[in-house]
Amino acid sequence: MEYLAMLIQAQEWQGAGHKAGPLTASWSAMQWASLVGTILLAVGLLALILIALRRHSRYKAVGVVSESELADIKEEIAKAEQKTTGEVMVVLLERSDRHPAAYWLAAISMLFVGSLVLGAWLPWHQPGLLLLVQLGLAAFGFALTKGLPDLHSRFISQARAQEMVDEQAIQEFHRLELRETKGRTGILLMVSLLEHRVVVLADEGINSKVDENTWSQVQQGILGHIRGGQMGQGLLEGVRTSGAVLAEHFPGDGGSEDLPNVVDVRHE
């Protein structure tokens, strides 16, 4: 705040036609500091934008898994369910929530950082013009996160991401009627791209016999493949492992299935 006050005083001093004094003598140093800060901000922001553009396709549910991979996953589900009375379903979403607060957080951050770094160049003695510039900075931050999911995800807290994904998984579990399986033996494998989360949700019939660490290992296995850019392979392995666990604890007789095999890929 002291820095901004000095900038305003310097502008008012020069605007009134006074000669350069002790305050304006340091003004040049402030300008150089602001210029360096502006360059660093621009370079850092450009780097984040380029990274976000390179990763843009990772946040598109449709296409991140090829048609052949989807066919393989469905086939693996069918194979698994021939050996068990349980059910396995897969859901791949672009996001579990819109997270609108993240847009506004990005806008406020851009306004604050931009005002601080560009302080030497802002029209502090012209409130109307200053407000317009600051609104432009905020709008720029808002638009960037709106158009680039990778930047958007950086403004979502870990707690918020986990809460929304867990809630979405429960909704998907009920929507797909996995709670209607015989013996309560349904399993949902859900990936939410924006939040970078994988959920393995098993019904109470399974959890009464299977240790929770088993599903954590399945989850970590899927995440490992995703980090390596192998979403389809990760889901395939997740289905295969889940099917093996079900076959061990809930063996089937190869009869008809209770529910259709589902691999649901959608925007949100």
C-alpha cells in the first residue's frame, strides 16, 4: 500500500507542474521495477497459457478414450460379469461441477497481481480510467479460466474438488441403478477430468467382504495410467481388477446379467 501511495503522490506532484524532487527521483527506479515485474508476469502467464493449451485435449471426455478402447472396456465388463453376480459400470466426465467460484477467484487474483505489478503505469490520479483498467484485468482472468480448463483447475481447492466428485459419484451410482443389484454388489468406476479425481464406489454388499485398501489400489492404478496419458488402459485395468475381486467374493454361474454394461462418456 505504501508503494501505491508513493506512485499516486509522484503522479500528483508531476501533474501539478512541480519539478522533480526526492519522491520523483525514486520514480524512475519504481518504473524499472514495475517493468521487470510486468515482463515476469507476462512470461509466467504466457507459460501457463501454453501449458493449458497443450493439455486442453485432456479435459475433453469425448475423444480422450478411443472407440476401440471403449469397445475393449465394454468387452472386459462383459467378461468380468460372466464370472460374478456383481456389476461393474464406468463413467467418464469432463467435470463434476462448474466451480463458478474459481472463475471469480481467478478474476480477483488477476486484478490484484496486475494492479501491483503494473502499478507504475496505472492512472492512479484518474479513478474512472483506473477502474476501467482494473475491470479489464479482472475480465481477462475470468475469461482465461473460462476458456482453459487447466487454468480453471488451478483455482479449485482440493477439498472442494473432492467434495464435488464424491457427491457426483453417489448421484451416478443411483442414476445407473447400481443399488438395485442382487446382494448389493455394484461397483462404479468414475473419472472426473477437471478435478483430476478417480472414484471407485462399491456397494455395501461388497464392502462387507472387501477391504477398503483394495479399492484404493484400484484407484491408484487407474490414476497411474491417466498420468501416463493412458486413460483407456487405466479404465480397462480398473475393470479387470474390479471384476477379479468380485469373482473371488461373489462368483457367478455365467447366467444372464442384471443390468446392461455401461461405459458412459459425457461432457458433465
